[in-house]
Amino acid sequence: MILTMKILVTGASGLLGSRLVKELLSKGNEVIALHNRNPVPVRHEKLVKVRLDIADGTLLEDLILRVRPDVIVHAAAYTDVDGCERDRVRAWRVNVGATRRIVRAARVVKSHLIYVSTDYVFDGEKGMYGEEDTPNPINYYGLTKLVGEELVRASDLLHTIVRPSTIYGVGGSKKSFAEYVAEKLSRGEKVYALVDQYVSPTQNTLLAKAVAEIVEMRFMGTLHVAGERMNRYQFAVKVAEALELPAELIEKASIKDMKHWVAKRPRDSSLDTSKAMALLKTKFHDTSLALELFREEWLGGKGR
Ligand SMILES: NC(=O)c1ccc[n+]([C@@H]2O[C@H](COP(=O)([O-])OP(=O)(O)OC[C@H]3O[C@@H](n4cnc5c(N)ncnc54)[C@H](OP(=O)(O)O)[C@@H]3O)[C@@H](O)[C@H]2O)c1
């Protein structure tokens, strides 16, 4: 028998959150979806949407205390890496302050807290990071996300910290790199992609399915849930090939050309996902499957 739950999702209008809400509803769960500036693109009788700024006062805590969710998936964050460097006050309020309040309220109502973190907690000097490797963020975004992790880890809550890397897909309010590549190439425009930044591109639908599995399994600890290691140029070429778009329009670029970047980026923040691969059924690591899903979603009305 599958038990359905009451699940609160923050960041429900985002790249991950919008897919996660659909996935959790498809399993019969009740979902309370939090968003702020952008809408949640889903309708369902078991879905309640709440618009609120999680960095603002005690609204979020009050909501958690009233709703008493079995599970909270905290996927909201100020994810603009350069923006976090420029506006450190906002980055701290959203990524740290809100997480602290979620932890406080979740302890009262005893929710399972799933905190979505990032590969940017690592400095990128090593690559293929395992869950036990020591974080050492090199930008403010990474630092705030790491402080969020520590707040969750230090609590006495049943908690899971999920670290993806370079999330892509359709469906969120923000355009992912893969969508940007697809749109530029389909207009016959050149795309510049880095050959010296390595990541583990993570498709949002597969990530959402993996998180939904974690909800059911109630795993405690940290898990790397991400795709295969590749550089951004290789990734752009794979996207082009999957969509049968002209890969020859993709030009190689280097980190040293990125003069407009305000924040430093890790050189190789790829993640070792063997622990999650052994634990979860979802094939989140399968690049062909991920790109097939991306193709279907992109062609099917661009997911928007
Ligand atoms: N994107 C990546 O490449 C990446 C890589 C690794 C890890 N992550 C982590 O994965 C998680 C999901 O990322 P994503 O790419 O899905 O994010 P995203 O598309 O940038 O969306 C961010 C979400 O956070 C919400 N949010 C931001 N500030 C808020 C505020 N003050 N009050 C309420 N909601 C707020 C946004 O709501 P509105 O849009 O409605 O304002 C949106 O739903 C994040 O925790 C991120 O740190 C992302």
C-alpha cells in the first residue's frame, strides 16, 4: 500500500520545483506549492498554491505550523550566482534566513526536511566530489547554500540534503542553459560554450523523480543526484545532437573569456553519484534518457 502525504514545496515555480509538484501529485500526494514572483504552471484538485516571500518575516513559519506537512522540500533559493555576489544581503536572507526559519518550524511539527543544495559548495579543484568530500565554496552563492546545509544537518530533524549540478530542462520560470542553446541554434545563431568548466548536468524531470523517491524512502543524510560529468561545450553539443540542431554553430570558449562574471565559478564541480545510484531506482544519471526527455518536453510546446 502506498501512503500519500502532505508535502510542502518551496521554489515550486522553479526549474526543479515545477516538475516536482507534478511528480508528487501524480503519486496521489497533497501538495502545498510556494512561489513568489512567478506562477506555478500546474492545476490539480490536491494542489494549493501559496504566494509568499520566504525571506519576509514569519509568514513561512506560520504557514508550516498551520499546515503541518509530513515532508518539506526546500527547493527555493536565490540562484543567480552573480546576483548573490552583488546583493549579499538578499542572498543571505533568502538562502540562509529562510532555511533557518524552515528548520525551526519543521522541528515543531516534525516534518522530514529535504534541502536542495548544490555542487557549488565545492571549490572545483578536484572534480567528481563524493558526499564526504569537504566543501569549500569560492563564491557567495555557494557559501550561503553551504550554511543552509549546515543548519539542516545540525538540526535533530529527519533530513536529506540533495546536491544536483547545473539543472536543465523546461518548465521553470528561468531559462536553463540547454533551452538557451536550443533556442539560439534553432534560430541559426552561434552559441559559445566553455571547454574548461566541468559539471554534471542534471535534467529536471529525472531529478524531480529522484526527489519523489527520496520522499517515500525517508533517507537520512546527503546524496549527490546528478548527471554525467562533462564540460559545457560537450553538453551543448549533446543538446544539439538530441534536437537535431546544427552543432557546428557551437563555438568553444574559455573561463578566461567570461569577463562579465562577477562571481568565480568552480572549474570542475562534477559529482560522484554512486551512492544515490545504488539507492534510487530513477535513472537520473542516464544522459541519453535525460536528453530524450528534454527533447520531448522542449518539442511539446516548449514546456511553457
Ligand atoms: N539551477 C541550477 O543549475 C542548480 C544547480 C545546483 C543546485 N541548484 C539548487 O536547486 C534548487 C532549485 O533550483 P532551480 O534551478 O529550480 O531554481 P530556479 O529555477 O532559479 O527557481 C528558484 C525558485 O526559488 C523561488 N524563490 C527565490 N527567492 C524566493 C523568495 N524570496 N521567496 C519565495 N520564493 C523564492 C523562486 O520563486 P519565484 O520564481 O516565484 O520568485 C523559484 O521558484 C535551488 O535550491 C538551487 O540552489 C540549482
